[in-house]
Amino acid sequence: MNYHPKVSIIIPVYNGSNFLSEAIDAAIAQTYDNCEILVINDGSKDDGASEKIALSYGDRIRYYCKKNGGVSSALNFAFGKMTGEWFSWLSHDDLYYPEKIEKQIKFINDLLLKSPKINLRRITVRTATESIDKHGKVIKTPSYRDVPEHEKTIDTILNNILNYRLSGCSFLLPTSCLSDVGKFNESIRTVSDVEYWYRLLFAGYEFYCLKNDILVQNRSHGKQVGKNKVQLFNQEMNDLFIWIADQMNSNAEYNTISNNEKMYYYLIRRRCCYAAQYVKENYLKNKSASIKYYLKYPFIAQYHALLGEMRNLARRVYRKIYVK
């Protein structure tokens, strides 16, 4: 490969002694030979267990400890310490396959061969993922067959409202994006990663996906924030979708009835009712014929609500069986 940039792998950890060594081992095992590994202890309260694990790796990693502030604050702290041209986030409870970084850099090299003038400061490259349980057993492999290698921005914006495929740890991001769109929003506790990917989308970044390469394992377990702070998670998701709707409709290209209808139905199916009502009242009411607004939308919304209930039932069964 002609293009051989340094990649910073950032591992934020909080009370992570149960999985941390596996994550560090996965980072060290990367076949790409120009990586640095930063482990950020976000003020763990585990009698030094996480710190002991990190320090056992010596100079194979760079270890820092900070006051607790949440995963976004740990990532933002790492941004001031890393030296890579690209960076990749690895949660302490997730895993990379050994070829993760190498295949992403190879993909970037292939892009450069096809389009030598491509602006690498304005692209992101992510991979397919799979879910594992707390023991590392694969329990779910999401389908990426409907995700193109290079998706139109509006399609990424809408499709990932319903079928979320923007796994944070699968991304490889140019460090320059930090000066462009800023750091992670530390006031958002459960969905700051989602907000950041959408911020990149609305800033015009090109999203590429190695859809045929499962290179990340996302671990599902009962102690994850999205599962033990459900009320906060639901509130922040609704607030985020309202922000996405406002951003989408401030763009003349995206501000269409068709796009807003799709967003409305997807939000109904996700059971994000507050956000769905917001889209209906603010972006469909004044653009739609009265008969469509008062007759068609409520009727179709019931259909999507039923699909949403079936979806939630399937999720509850899945979590009951696999997520402990």
C-alpha cells in the first residue's frame, strides 16, 4: 500500500476489568503495522482493577486516567493525546478482527487508485459488524445486503433511522474531522455517537462501507448504558431525531414530502412517537393535502405502529434469551 498513515485506536474504559484485556489484545493483534493504542480510564471505581490490566501492557499501549465524565469525555480527552492521521474507537467491551484496520486502509488506497484527487479529509470508512454475548459467542449477524458501498447521504440519513448500521467501533475517521465538526457532545449521555455520525453526514462527509467484511464484534450485555438507562435513552433518541428532522429540512435538496413521509413512518415503527408527531406537525401538515394529512397518514401510521410492536416484541425476546 502506498498510503500508509498512522492510525490511533482509542479504548475508553469505565469499570471494565471484565472485558478490557480482550479489547486491548484485539487492538495489539491488528495486522496493520502503523497503529498506536490509547487506553483512557474514565475514572473507574473498581479498586484499580481496570488500571492494573492496562498497566500490565507496558509500552505496548499509552495509558491515561481522568476524572469520570462519560464515554464522550474520554474520547475527547484522547483526541488531545493521539498522533494518528486517522482514528478508530474501540469500546472496552467490543472486539476487532485482526484485519480491521488493514482492510480499511487498503480500501482507502483502492479509492485513491480510482480517484487520485479524492479528498481523504472528507470521507469515513466503516465495516460490517456482528453481535456477541458476554462470553464472546456470536449471537447475531445483521444483514448489510441493502447497504451499498457508497450510499447517497439522504439514504444514509433515513435508512439508519429504522435499520441502524452506523456502528461506532466500525468507523475509521480522519483526524481532521475534529477541527471541522468538533468533538463529541458530552451533554448527551447515551446517543452521542449517533449524533456525531449524523453531524458528519450533514457536514457533507462521504460514507463508505465494507459491507462484505465483518470486522467488528459488538458485545451485548445487561450493563450497557442503552439497556440500564432506558428512559434517558428514549428521551435522547427522540430529541436527536427532532434535531435530524430540522437539519434535513434546512437543506433544500432533502426538504421534500417524500423524505419527511419516510422519516415519519420510520419513527412510528421505532416507537419514537414524540419525534414522529413533531415531523408530522412541522414538516407534513403544511405541505400535504388536507385529505392526506387527516386520512392517509393516521391510517398508514397504524400499520407502521403494528410493525413497530412486532419489532419490539422480537427485540424483547432476543434480549431475554441472549442479553444477560
